[in-house]
Amino acid sequence: MLGASAEGDLRVGREQKRIRAAVESALHRDQIELDVRPAATTADLLDGITKFRPHVVHFSGHSNDDLIVFEDEADEPHEGVIVTALAFARAISATDDPPLLVLLNSCRSAAQIDDLVARVVPFAIGMADSIEDADAINYAAQFYAAVANGQSIISSHLSGQAALELAGLESADLPTLAWAPDVDPSATILVSPEG
């Protein structure tokens, strides 16, 4: 889990806490190991990909159609380090064991997911437009709760969307799932009792 809010305007720590709590209360919690990197830099991205070798890369922070903003090694609020979508995809693929899913829990990131699926991972999730911080947190917590309960990727995605709608939030259609043509999101389960 990579969280970046260089300007200090997002609650990435809150999101990481909610995801951890959702996973820890799930059926298959013992099958999941979280590598949480708040104030994530580009070095954290590369280190996590090559050392931790995650099945899922989760980014929460700022983005748009073709860039993602990481933090710099600075203690005070700053503008952040802008990374192009292409550079991010190349970093994700810079391992012998690429992840299965990238979740970009950041504004207007859905524009990047088709390229991620075409180049790097079988599954990617992004936001179709700007999303409120609380809505992004609610979606992510429910998505990972469903994943950790042994649900398929599509069911977990739909569960996250349903959580937003049930809470009366208007952002339920913003989380967008893309997948490669040779995979089935209804048959792909990331966490199961068999491990």
C-alpha cells in the first residue's frame, strides 16, 4: 500500500488504517501480508515491487489521466514528485513477479488502467473522475474486506461500489475495473483458504 499526500490534504493514513482493519477482521486474514508505505516515494515503489513482490499494488494519493504524484524526501508540505503513467507502468513491470492487480485509488486514474492491463497486470482499478477522500476510503476498505473474505475480483469490486451506494454516496460508479482478455474477474480469487 503506497500512500502519498505531499501537500498533506488527503487522509492516506486513515485509508491504510481502514484497509488494515478490514483485512484483519476477514475470514482469510492469515493469508494476507500488508506492506504499508505512507509518504511513499518513487524509491518506495521500486523497493516494494522488487523486495516485497506484491500480488496487489495499491496507490492512494493524487493523479490524473496520465500522471501520479509521489512524495519527495521532505518533511514539510511540498508539490510532490510527478510520475508519468508510462513510468509508473514500467516501474510496476520491473520485477520477475509482476503483481496481479493495481488499484489506483486516486482522482481520474481510470484513464491509466487500460494501458496497465495491456502492458503489465491482468487487472487494474482506477477512478473515472474526481472522488472525495472519504468515498475512496470507503470503497477501498470494502473492496479489500471482500478480497480477504475469498471473493472474486469482480465481486470485491462490486462490493466496494455497493458500499458507496448503500452509504448514500454519489460516487458508486467512479471505481472502474479493467482486465486483460485472457483472464476472468469472476473466476479470479486472490485469497482463498488453500492459500
